[in-house]
Amino acid sequence: MALYSEKVMDHFRNPRNVGVLENADGVGEVGNAKCGDIMKIYLKIDRDTISDVKFETFGCGSAIASSSMATELIKGQPVSEALKLTNRAVAEALDGLPAHKLHCSVLAEEAIKAALKDYYDKNGIAYDESLFPAAHDCDHCGV
Ligand code: FES
């Protein structure tokens, strides 16, 4: 069996939503200190809905595929749904990632959450802190 699914290869070769959004309503940037990969997510939010989303990822193929899939999953969704996106859902939508690459999908979840938190902070919207746990520590899953 191939190490990477067709979907991973497709989103790696033809990533969706790559780029920068000027005047984004929320921007989130996260990195994994161990592998050095960095992911940045830009959100446009209209009436509580993700009207547009772009990403820049400096990282491995799985991180690029995860960013691409994660942006597709939240585009057009209400903020409340985007907040529920998990790295598992991203990996499942990609038809799986190898175990040692699951942390790449964690970056996507964290970057989206960081961008949503930025949106809340910029707009003075109150939120439950537990929605935004401290950054994932990859020592636990191993890079
Ligand atoms: Fe670091 Fe994939 S995000 S190896």
C-alpha cells in the first residue's frame, strides 16, 4: 500500500486556497519547533461565516495537504463549526496520514484555532478560553 493516499498527493500537488488575504479578519500562525514547519491561516469572516480562507505553509508535504484540506473543510462554514474542526477530521478527509505524520494535521487545527482566536480578540468578542488550549506539544506524539 502506498504511504500516502491519493487525496494527500492531490492536495500536496494542487493545494487549494494558497496565498494571503489582505485585511484578513483573523490571522493565525503556528509552528512545530521540532520539524521547523510553519503554517499561517488567513480568514475573512462575514456575518459569523468563513467567507474566505487562505494559507501559507512552509513545511512538509503532509502539512501542505493538511492546510489545503482544512481550508476546504471550513470555507463557507459558520465560525462555530470551524472551531470544532479537529486534526483527526482533517486526516480522515485526506483518507488518512501515516502515524508519524499525524502531527502535521495538528498544525492545521491549531492554525485555524489561532486565526479564530485572533478574530475574537480583534473584535472584542468574549469566548471560552477552553476553546483554545495551549499549543500542542509534539513531544507527546513524536515528530
Ligand atoms: Fe513537521 Fe509535517 S508538519 S514534518
